[in-house]
Amino acid sequence: MLKYKYIIWDWNGTLLNDIGASLASVNDMLAQRGRLPIDIDYYKECIGVPIIRFYEKVFDMEKEDYNLIIKQYNEGYLYHLKDVGLTNGAIKALEHFKNNGAKQVIVSSSNNEQLCMNAKKYGVFDYFDAILGAGDYFAGSKIERAEAYLNKKNAKKEEILVIGDLEHDAEMANTLGADCILLTSGHEHPKRLKKAEIPLANDLFELVNLV
């Protein structure tokens, strides 16, 4: 029997392989400003929560309208999303936890309406007991939404597993008192994830074997 009764999934870079869409949108924005593109390694070294930390490293935010940056990024992201699919092993992992009776939840910094739309688009909406996205597009902390859901369920700490691809996912797991596994194939550079000193998986096939 699986010891976890609640699986808290991140979405972007964890279940959805959207790093290419995110990078392409950022580079579109840089091109519009006459600036050189960044590569995937630099993107992964800069990404973080809240997302303004990323933009402060990549753009001159003293000269930018943050609301415009967010708007342009989201428009570009949705445009490039047409080339995106689920992460390798996503369905296998979702089926694994479903077959073991765990309740699965997406807790994401992405806009909730967009998140639900994409979960339906990629055929995974029905795997989840809840989808908890943000009410805006500013990609802030998601910890409070996870806490509210788990408190409502009276979930025990030892029953919870957080799966993500950012240090912020490890921070959330620590706050919840939950176990955590981070994917090295997502948005954040593996060398940064190693600092969290928790189990890492190269992909979702490997992750299933860890639990």
C-alpha cells in the first residue's frame, strides 16, 4: 500500500512540459526591446517565486511596467503553448497514484481559469480532487492554498507528498510538514534544487519508482 493519501502536484514544468513555451515568450519580449535572447540554462538559474525575482534578473525593471511585462509574457506563453505536451511519464504517474487510492491535487502559481482549461485540454482534469490555481497572473506563493485544502481534509503530515520542480515546492512541503520529491527536468536548474537536500528524480518514470 502507498503510504501517501494526498499528492500535491505542481503543474508547470512538473506535469506540463512547458519550459520551451516560457523561454520562447521571454525571448520574444527581449527581442521586442532590442535585447539578446537568454538560453535555457540561464532561464533555469534565474527562475523563482515570486516571479518578479526572475524579471529583475532578466529585464531592467526600473524602466518597465510590471503589469505590462506580465501581460506580454502571458500572451506569448499562450501562443507558444500550442507546441507543448505533458511531461514524459505524467499519465503513468497519475494512474499510479489513482490506482493506489491517493487524492491528487494541483496547487499552482498559474492563473486558476487558465490552469483548469489546460488540465481539460491535456485530458487530465478528472484525475484531480481539486485544482487550486491563483486568482491573478503574478505567480506568487501557493502555500496558503495547499494549507487550506489539507486543513479542510484533516490530512496528516505523513500522508502528504509534494511533487514539483522548484525550490518553492520544497519550501511548501517544509511548511506543510510533508515529504517532497523535485524533478530535475523542470523549470529550475538541478544545481539549485540540490540545495534543498531532498530526493530528486530525473523524470516522472523515475519518481514512480521512488514511491
